[in-house]
Amino acid sequence: MRNTIVSAVVAAAILAATGTAAADNLVAPKSLAACFVPQTASTPMVKLKAKHGPYKIAFSNSYYGNNWRTEMLNIARAYVKQPAVAKYISKFEIQNAGNNVAQQVAQIRQMILGGYNAIVIDAASPSGLNSVINEAVNHGIVVVAFDNTVTTDKAININEDQAAMGRMWAQFLTKETGGKGKILMVRGLAGTTVDNDQGDGAMAVFKKSAGLTVKQVYGNWDVGVNQKVTADALSTSHDVAGVWGTEGATGALQAFLQVKAKLVPMTSESDNGFMKLAVEHHVPALVIGQSPALAAAAIRAAIAALDGQSLPRTANIPLNPVTTKQMKAGVNYFPKLPNSFVTDIDIPQCGVKIPVGAVVHGS
């Protein structure tokens, strides 16, 4: 994602449509509260001494090499060019560390020396950056971590609630199946925090329905692996009533089509390919994704913190579920774009709306 510049008039119209028309709303307490929800009732709030802008903001990205990361960086570049945001920023720089902790530490240290006011981080390690993050904060720099968050309490952490995502998928399937039958859970990568949280959230719901049984397989968040493990499961289980899928669930739906099995309610993250197939084949589905627009929300949090506004130390960004009936071509899925395109590029509760062209082409 390279850069896009939206004219002031167009940007105002876009932001007005999402309920965040005024540039001043970027740091307005009520607007911030709608975007940044405390993780728990006991999550502490952070309020720093306000600094005069515009600000120098650095962006430290751990990994660059999949479609989600490409979209995420394009969204970040586009977001800081929008007039409502650009007025707060004097310089914006992105560094990619290649998922190397030592390289990311070195890059962040250079950002500290470069006199940046804030550093936004998608971390290569939950704890491996803590010392350099603490060093940055001790220099008066605001640090906001998102997506892959960090364990130091010096940073502001922003993410989406993965356990809630798993629960919502399970609640949808429980309703669609009437709480009866076999659920095939095609999980992500075994042992990861995200998969554990999503799976635990789902099982907390499924266990309440005595009429449901659950078969679990792992698809590694990969379309091809999803297709294989789903096809294997269907070869021995002909009575699947619903599929709990996450990233890569396009492959699970493809497996049903491949073996000509009866289509059942399914869930997925926001893969364009899954949504296209769900609409085409009238599959009852619920899509909720980890939005690459989290990058924009993290930048907004950095600006708000520098402005002296109060923010949760750990915040969840509101989820935006979409059912098959709500899927609209060219709005929340895109028939002309690749199956791998991640569709949830906007976060309306945070006033984040990015033109599709900027996400795809970075221009």
C-alpha cells in the first residue's frame, strides 16, 4: 500500500458519512471512547502530558510478506495522508524488520535517536522489544503496539478481541443449527495465542448446547490446508451441520464444493474468496476479521495520546460482523479482486475509511 491523497472536500464527505466528519473529532473524548474500548472493567486509563503538534511518528513493522501486512501498511500510508489526520503529522516513516527481533530493536533505537514523538509497533515478539520500548517511553516517546501486542505496561496495546470473535462465530452456528448436530471446527495454528483465544471463546458457547458435538482439526490459517483437512473430515463425517472456520476458511468451503457435500452454515475471517463463494452459493455465513485497518487505529491512538487525551492501557477495537445477507459487492466484498484480499479495510467506529484503490495499489 502506497500513498493516497484524498481532497479535503472528499475526505470531509467520507468522514461525515461515518459519523466522524470533523478533524477535531480525531481527538474528541467521545469519539475516542467509541473506538478504544477498555479490555476489562479494571483496565487502567493512560493520560499523558499534551505535546504541541504536528508530530513525528515512526512505524515499526515486524514482518512484510503476506497480503494482510501489505494491506496494513498501505492503509497506514493512506491514513496519514487524509487531511483530518495529516494536520497532526509533520513526518511519518515506516521501517520493516523482517520478523527479526534484533533488527526491530535496532530500528526502534534509531527512531528514539531520530527524535520521534511516537512509535507505532506491530511486534516481532511479545516480550523481546520490552527493553527498547521502555527506553523509548523513558525518553518521553508514546509507544502504541497493535495486532501483535507487547507485554510491557509502558506501551498502549490495541487489538481486536479474539475470544469474542470465537464466541460470536459459535453463537451464529448454534442459532443456525438449532443447537443440534456436529460442528467441524477448522482452527488456525495450534498453540498460538490467537488460536487459543478464538477456540476457547467458541468452546465456551458450544459446551452449553447438549445437542452439539464438536470435531476439531487444524487448518493453519492456510486456504490449501483448510481445504485438505475439511475434505478429510468430510470423508469420514457425512453429518456435519456447521463449520466453524477462521482465516483460510475459503478452503473449507471449497472442500464442500469439491466433494459435492451439502452446504451448511459456516464462519470465516474476512477473506474475499470466502465471501464471493458464500454469496454465489447462498451459504449462511458470518464473517469477522482481524482488520488490517488496526494500523490506522493505532496511529490515531498515538496522536490522541500526544494530544493529552485519556486512553485505555489495553484497548479492544470493536468487531464488525457481516452475514451473507449483508454482503454487498463493491462495499464489503469485491468480486473483481483476488480471493486473498482482506475485505475489512474500514473501522467505522474509529472513523477509519480507506479507499479500496489505496489499499490495493497503494496510490
